[in-house]
Amino acid sequence: MRMQRVALVVAVLFFSAVSVLAQAKNKLTLDDFFNSVGFRSVELSPDGNSVVIATERADWDQQIFRTDLWLYRDGSLIQLTQSGHDSDPKWSPDGKWIAFLSERKSGAGKSDDSDSDSKDASQIYLISPHGGEAFPITRGEEDVHAFSWSTDYQTIYYATRQPWTKTQKDDYKQQWKDVIEYRTAERGDAIFALTVADAITRHAAESTRVDKKEGEPEKQPDLTPGARPLAASPLRIDDLVISPDGAKLAFVSNAINQRQEKYEDVELYVLDAKGGQPRRLTHNEGIEGRPHWASDNQHLFFTIGQGDVSGPYHDLQPHLYWVDTDDGKIEQWDKSFIGAIEHYSLTDNSVLTAGRLGTEVQMYDIAKPTDKLRRVTTTPGTYAQFSTVPHSTKVAFVYSNLGKPEEVYLADSSDKLDQARPITSFNKKLAESDLPQGKPYQWKADDGTTVEGMLIYPPGIEPGKPEAKHLPMFTLIHGGPTDADGNHFGADWYDWASLAAANGWLVFRPNYRGSTGYGDKFLMQIVPQIVSRPGKDILEGVDALVKDGIADPDHLTIGGYSYGGYMTNWLITQTTRFKAAVTGAGAVEHIGNWGNDDMTYDDAYFLGGRPWEAQQRYHDEAAIFQIDKVKTPTHMVGGGADIRVAVLEDYLLEHALYSLGVPNKLLIFPGEGHSLGKNPWHGKIKVREELKWLEKYGGVPAGN
């Protein structure tokens, strides 16, 4: 008992910021919030002493999201690349090189097409951790989709779309002009092997020559010189990993157009590293991802992001599995764990995982499939993006909680995660702002089910104190729906609860039926009531907060994006209690959305069938057929190129509200897909205008 108490004290002292009086801190501003830095990946070096970090931040002048690589070594952090287009770093097994993907402009990957809108192809670059400039080792007009180092660090394996010669490209363009042959013109990927030493020598030689030509350009395929073809796939290859003994490659396939339309498009395959026909390992209705070889060279770890490994499709929580690559037998690790496995990484003796239970994402380890997950962290919050390597005990990871923005930490071992030290301070200014506090909140649904969410209070208001009563409340609904909100500091256009709280709102984040972290049964209760069941959960949570005297019934607002937009659109047809709504990329009907969505079998699952198989449900669960009940002033946003939730849904909602005379406003962000990842100004303007809308129609009392 004493040892546990000491460990907890150490953890609290380490992770807690130095106490500063709230009134001495600056208010969290829109500018500070959107100048935050996110972490796309964290990779330990083979010896465990260095960490390469991929960051993402807004570049307001260039109007792009910069993705750069940083290197932590010997107690210091240096910027490794500066192109703003670099991601997915992987150390060579000997630690002498870092390979990464980049879309930077260079001779390699530059298209002959003069169209200024054409995207530079993503190619593999190398850079030494000891200094020097990065240089490309692959070239062509086709993106590299995935790559992996060989275990002897002599070879890089990579996958691209099957290359064409210039003649083939010209012939196709001559025949079809700008016409899009939807689906029929698709072609799958090919896997190549490239000897690294030869690629480096070739780059050094070519850098001293002005005119470089390889063979006859009309007849040569769009292929990196020296690349050896190993295998071809009729599908896209999204992940590529080498076995520890270097004998086998495994990959995850995907539909060429990346639309989830057939279960068999996404499966695991294995092939000989010397080449040959890939052999399919899995035959299920799940979406496999994150493959990683076990040390026995026989089992392949993976997670299921959607679906199930056995039987008909069920949208379950993410779980950890491995498959025997000899006989295809699949086994789930710790079937008794009720939560979701968010990430995992292998140590010498166990698997380290991040597991979501309720509003917490903690780290666990497990040694074999039949064991129980053992929690190895005690500090509340969210652990993510962690990295381990063989023959080192160190662990690098990203951590945050409601009062602490994300940074990267380094621990000496998985048993000392609570004593980890931060190795970045990118979000220091955010951390020094007057940030809100929060706590979980539970209520009972009409069927007796306990439902949970997070309450995030305006800065200076402490949960449970007399001042934490009758607060204006903004219900911010997460997307997915297979996701959850919890003890995490989000800082972007999608997760802006802390900024809303800093502007005077009590933010309620409900984890309704369909959310992860509460068991598969809880998640599946959204089927086939895709909006009506979670809608009841959310409204009952709002009612409970009003009854408990926490929320002011005269100042209630609501909002969400993606599935959170679905729910917002539905709920404003079910009640007039909300004074303002802010919604984005949310469907108001399901037939057109089923046809346009790139995740169609997910939609059909939630509604109990395709449109002609569940006609009445497609009608009953659609907001558009009850839209005449809406009285709530509604602000809408949408990406002009969104296919996940087609922008036509935003126009449909706007047209309906306009025809009914309900106050509304629609913003369309040109060129943006569902993730609004093209121009950072779009997300910033989105939240800026949503805050204005909430203030204008939500009736926030003066002083908040």
C-alpha cells in the first residue's frame, strides 16, 4: 500500500504543472488555440536513445498544414526537415538513416503535366540523423503508398500504383481527354525492392549531372531506376511490414479508390520477401489495420478498426488480434477487456497497449493472448502515439489531459511511464493559458442504461463549487459514432471544447450509445436506430444536467461535426430547447448519403440494410422528414469536395431552413474533404464564426 501511494505521489508531482493563480494567466485566445502543434507519429531509434517526431501545425502565410520532422537526441530537440511536406519517418535498423515520405517539390516525383493544381507525388527520402540534407531515393508520378526497411537495412520495400510508360499515359489521355472513367480505369499496386546503397550512389552521381536520361522515355515505365518488382496486387497497399527474420512481407490491402464498398477489399496478405504471389491471410468482414510481426516470425498482430473477424459485419470497438500466418487462425488478445484498444507496440516480452475505458485512455501491457491486460499507468489522461523498439526498455509517447496540452514524453521503461520526462514543449504557450477543468458526468437513460460524458467548465469555475451552477451550456457531440470524448486536451477545428469553455460555456460532451470505451454491447445498441437512440441519450443527459442545477435551461446550445452533425441535425427536429446550433458535414437523409459516402457498408449496417432493404427506417431516422419542426437558428459548414458526407447534405439542410424562414448560415470551404485538412484558415474561420453564432443566439449572460 505504501509503495502504491508513493508511486501515485510521484506521478502527480511529475505531471502536474507548477501552480499558478488563475487570475495571473492569460485567457485562451482563438489565435493561440489554432497555433497549437499536433503529433502525427513518434519513432524511437533502434538503440532507444533518440526519437524522431512528426509534427503538424498551421502555416498561415502558405495556407497549408506543415508536416515536419524533429529529432530528439542527447537532451536536445532539433528540426530535422523544413519542407513542410514530410511524414511517416522510419529508422533504418542500424540507426544510420531515417526514411520518410515527402511531397516536396524536386526533380523526383515532379509531373510533366503543367496543371498547377496537380499534386506532387509522395516519394521516399533519406536523411542522416547526424546532419546533412534529405534526398529522394524513389521517383515518378505515382505516390508511394507504404514502405518498410529490410531487417539487414540493405533494402527498402515499397508499394505504388502499377506504373505506366509515357506512351501508355499519352495514349490514355489522347483517348479520354479529361473524362473520368469511374472505377473501370483503376489499377492496383505493385511492390518493389530497392537496394539502398545503390540508390544513394545513384543519387550522388546524378546530383553532379545536369542532363539525366534513363533509357528511352517512351518505353521506360514511370519507375525508380534500380527498383526490382516483387509482386502485384489488384488492390491498393496501405501498410507494408517485414518479418523479424527478413523472410516475409505482410501488407493490408484496400480498395483502389479507398471507398469501403466490399468487405474483401481490406484484408491481410503475406508474401516471400524475394517476391512471388501474395497469399491472402484473412477472410472476414472487418477492417484490418496496424500490422506488426511478432518476434516468432509466424504471427502477425493487427487491429480491427471497424467490423468483426468472425461472422457478419458488426461495428465493434477496436480490439487487438494476431493471425497465424501458417494456418490463418485468428486469436483476440484479452477477450474480457471491455474497452477499446487505441494503439499498441511490441516490447521484448509483451505488448504495450493504450486502452480506452470510459473517459480515460491508459496504458496496459499483456504477455500472451489469454492473459489479462495489466494497467501500467496511474496518471489520469490520454496516452497515444507511443513507440517501443526491441532490445531497449524505453518508451516514447504523446500525453495530454484536460489541463495539459499534448507533448511528447520519454520513459526509461514501461514500468516507469508515470515518471516520464517531456522532451518537447511545442504547446508551452497553450499550457500557460488559463485552461478549463472538467470531470466525468453520468446519468440514467430511459431504459436504465448508465450513460457517461465529460463536463468541461469555464476557466476559474471549479466543478462542485457553488459557482458551478446554472451555467450556459454547449453540448458538443463527437463524430464517429465509434469514438468517445474524455480526459484529453484537443486543439483543432474539430475538438474545440476547451476554446468554447474559455468563452464562457459549460461544455457537455456526451458518450452516447455507439461510443467506444463502454463495451461492444453498448456500442451496438445504436443499431438500427442510428440517430433516435443516441438522440435520447443526449437529451436525457441535458435534462439531468438541468435537473441537477448545473446547466441553465434558458441558455442551451448544441453542435457537432460529421456524425456529431448528424445528431445535431436530428436533435433540432426533436426539441426547441436549444437556442442555437452549429453543425457541419452532417447528413439529413440517408439514401443520397449512402450512395455518396465512401463507407457505405457502415451506413447500411447502422440502418439495418441498404436503402431498398430498409426503406421505412431510412425515412424514420432522417431529419429532413421532420425539418418543419425546427425553430433553432442553425450555422452550417461543409467541405466543397467532401465525399464522406457529401456537401449536398449541407445544401439540402440550408435550403430547407431557408424555405422555412429559420435563421441560418452556410459556409462552404472550397477544395476541402471531410477532414478540412487543406487550408488551416478554413478550420479557424469555422470555429470563429461558430463562437459568434453561439454568442449571438445562445444568449450568454454578460460577463461570461
